[in-house]
Amino acid sequence: MRAIATLQIPTGGSVTLEVDGRTIDALREPQALRALLGYLPQDFGVYPRVSALEMLDHLAVLKGIGERRVRREVVEGLLAQVNLWDVRGKALAGFSGGMRQRFGIAQALIGSPKLIIVDEPTAGLDPEERNRFNNLLAEIGQNVVVILSTHIVDDVTDLCSRMAIIAGGRIVREGVPHDLIAGLAGRIWRRTIERSELEAFRAAHEVISTRLSEGRTMVHVIADESPGPGFERVDGTLEDVYFATLAEQRRRPAPLAAAA
């Protein structure tokens, strides 16, 4: 994601994006991409004693909005959009995690970008803030291309029209979330077992995930037919797609190393 955002030069390969009707080579035309880009990294620094209003105004200057009146309209509009207007005079050090993330989206929106990259935006947020942030991101995504990286499967289900799973540095599955879930139809089975039985079940069945509940273990197995007594067929979820994909990757033999 840092390579796409032109903050890191890759050791190989290329980065080409279709943005706003243009084809941009991010390695050869970094400035052209930056002019269309808003970026919210997983960790970003701010001046802690500065207010949200002052900090956003400062960032707007850095992004090239020099005229004071125009900058004030942009900054005030963004603070209202991310629901931080009432705390605009508060120092950023006093912001909660969710408020900081909403401020991060506000700075990413400066300059009306056509592409926004957000990296693990809801990690560490409580359920209420996560829901508020996702609603904001969904609203933004109506008019702007958003590239979202997350380990929270529900965020992908709620927000993404297309997704990809990366394992070992490679894209191993991609598509529309609904279509990927549909590909598991009738193949996910569930059973509750004793924890001591888990290894035997792993040996006998293709267990893709486990979850401990009330001292017992809930296993999800992928199979075309019933794996045996006690199993019930359940609707697959995007989490099952994720675990099934990783299980498939683990079964594949590692590539042979080339001899010198």
C-alpha cells in the first residue's frame, strides 16, 4: 500500500492505476498520482497539542490550498462531514481512537481526491466507533475509489464491492464478496466437539476454522457431502471463504528452490 501511495519504491514489478479516466504509472508519474490521492495509513502522527481545526488547516496548506477563505470552507466542511465539528477546538491528544481515525479521513479528503487508500482503519476501535467509521467510509465510497486493507472480515462484507485475499505476499483469491460466498454453498458443515477431539477431527476432515465456546470447540469443515454424524450444514460466510482459502494454500506444496 505504501508503494501504491508512492511512499516506497518497490524492488520489482509495476504499479498502474486507472483513476478518473486516466492510466497512471505510479513509479514514473508519482506527482500525477499524488494529486489525485488521499491516504490514511494505519499509524499516523499529529501535533498532539494542536486543535483539530488548526491541524487540518495546516495540512490543507501543505496540500496546496493557499487562499484563506477557500481553505476555511474546505476545513470546516470536512470537520462537519466526519462529525468532528463540535470538538474542532479540542487538542488532538484528547481524541479517542475513533475520533482520530475520523480526523484521518478528513485529512485524506483534502483536495477532493479521486482515490483514497486506508490501511487497517478500524483496528482497535470499539463497536460503536467502528460502525460510525464504516458508515462514513461507505458514504465516501459512493463517489470515490477506496482501497481498504483490513483483517476484520465484517468490514469487507459491509463495505467492499470487490475484494482480494493476500497470503505469502501473493493475491490468492479475488472477486465479488457475494459471489465468493456463493461458491461455498452447501459445502460448509459445523459441529461442536470436545477440545480433546480436535486433533483427531483435523486428521479425518478438512477443518478450516475452530472457535472455543463454553469450554467446547466449534469446528467448521468444508466438504461436498456430510462429514459424518453430528454435523449440520450451515450457510457459508466471508469468514469461511477466508479460512477455506488459507487452508487451500497450506495444502499446496512449497515451490522447490533452484539449485545454484
